[in-house]
Amino acid sequence: MSDPNNYTVGWICAILPEYVAAQAFLDEKHDAPGYVSPHDNNDYTLGRIGKHNVAIAVLPCGEYGSASAASVARDMLHSFPNIRIGLLVGIGGGAPSPKHDIRLGDVVVGVSSNGNASIFQYDYGETLQGQGQNFQKMIFLNKPPLVLLSAVNGLMAEHECEGNQLAEAVSSVLDGKKKLRKKFGRPEAASDRLYKSHYVHSSDKEEGCAIACGDDPLNVVNRPERTDEEDDPAIHYGLIASANQLLKDATIRDKLVANKGVLCFEMEAAGLMNHFPCLVIRGICDYSDSHKNDKWQGYAAMTAAAYAKALLCRIASSKLEAEITIKDRLSDLVDISEQQLAAAKENVQIQKDFAKERLTESEQMCHQLFRLTASDKDATYEWIKIRIRYGKHFVRYCTSSSLGNRP
């Protein structure tokens, strides 16, 4: 049995094809953990990639979204206390644009070139009558650990010089695991069709998209074949959008591409980034539109896993051992947050005490009244209480005082 204390990399998958792909890229498979936390419901596969011991976990069958991902990460950290970096590896929906020629089988890595967050949760929008869905309340999430971002930069430089070798890595694994070829091999190129945004897949047709929607040039975006000088599959770096529901709407996809520069859509990262700092790696299996199909899922999971392995092989074991564990990092963040909260409360109390020293009781109540009416909350109840207590002359005094102070 394996000792959970010996594992420093946490790798999380959402669905079965992702879990299979992750296991396929292990250099060495280890025995099951000798023990786990009593309330840990995860299934683990343990092994080695390069010089790092990796714990791989998958969401429960039929469970999806940020809450399930957060639960898996929480249990993993309880059972594997020395996890130092996290990876969320699997499939996602692509968001192609004139600037980013994203195709099925490509990989999108959640990193930002401008220092901002690379993952954001976009299902905090609000719907306004006559205006459709507006994405005004988007939550940007924490960035991956620096050790991972440094490795990403190194890998980018390597790929710029020598190509990414993802296709070769997948082929090598499948040569040794022939049983996986049918589901995890690369589908025919003709099945990679990007339909124009206005063309919606008919829900009353049981045939696959290739038959039901066809390849009419009026409905399909014309894209030239990639040349020998281009990587295929390609790797894209940028913003990943996360939500608790699967996106199958090309109009929403295009809106977020235009407004935010999104490259990929997925469902789990929003549950992890603030509680399990990790790098999000997604193989593209569809285009986040109504023409979704499962044909590319296996290969997309393999290309994402191939990238994750290449990344880990760039990180020296000594560098990872020097990293603080995720549990300790989160504990430090909690301590800082509690200190900031205590300081904020103390500052508010100081302001209250200062006000009491300078204002009479009536003036304090007047200040409270107008503070409430100036806020977004309904202050009717407070107004009535104050009027009952002090009578009409007090309300008239507050009103005249307030107006009298205006220029």
C-alpha cells in the first residue's frame, strides 16, 4: 500500500474519459493508498510522472460542476496533506475566433499574459427584460501557483522552438495500450466542423450532427487545413470561463469571446481556484454550441493529459519540495483574511466612537436616518421608528439641516 504523505501533485478529473487518459500517461502506477481520511469518498489512482508522485482523483459518477469539484479537492487535501500543486485536466468547449483558430483536439491552458486572473465564473450574470443575458457580475478567480506558471513559460519556449509533440505523445501511449485506440484515438478530420453561430442543431433529429446538419458551405465556417509548419493539435493560452452548466449556445459563446476574449468553457474550475490553487488544462471536444457530440472527447482528454505530463516533467523535484503545501497556503490566507476583517471592524468602531464624541444623540439619529435612506436597502421601518421616538420636529430638523448644508 502507498503512503499518502509521499504525494506532492494533485490531479483532478471530472469524467471517466479524463480519468482514463490521466492513468494512461503515468510512467509508473502505484498501489492504492494505505489509508485516507475517514470521510474521504474519492476514488484514487496513484503513480509517478517524471520525478513526481501524483494522486489522481475523479468526480463521482454522474456528478458535475463546481460544488462536486470542490468536494473532491477538499477530501484530497485531507488524505494527501503534502500536495503542493494542483492540476485540473480534462475536456472543454472551444471558443474559436478570428484571433484564435481553436479546433477540436487542441489544448487550452488557463494562464494570462497580463497578470490578471485566467479563470472566471460567468454564471453570476443578471437577466434584464428586453436585454437578454448580461454578464455584469463575473467573479474572477485566483491565479495558479508561480511554480506552475514558470513551467508553463518554459514549455511555451520549448514548443516555439521544437513544436509541441502532443500528437506524438498520444500516439506513443496508444501504441502501448491498443485497447484505447477506438475511443481515444484521433477522429477523422472531416468530423471537425465549426458551424456558423446562427445555424442551430435540430433537436428533433436523432441522427448525429454530421448527417443531420451536413456540410453545407452556407452553414459551415470555411477553415483552411493546417500546414506542416503548424502544430496540430495546437496549444492556446488565455482566459477560461467556468460555470455550473454546460454551454451549448453559440450566441453566448460569441458574446463572451468578443467582450472578454474567452478561449474555452468548462464546469469545474470555479469550484477549485480559490480553494485548490491549480492550473486548468482543457482539451477541446466541441465548440460550445448546439452541435455538441461525444466523438472527440477521448482524444481531447488525451491531448490535455499529454500537456499536463510535459508540464510536470519540466518541474524539478527539489523545486516542488520547496513549495509550501496547499493546506498551509490556504491556512495562511484564512489567517490574513481574519486579520483584515478584525482590522476593518476595529476601524468601523473607531469611527463610531469618534462620531459619538462630536454629535448629540439627536444628531446621531439624524445621521443614521439619512445613511439608511441613502443606501440601497428599504429604510421605511427605521424611518417610522425614529419618527415615533422623536416626533415631527426631529424629522423636520433633519430635513432642514440636510437641505441647509447643500450649496
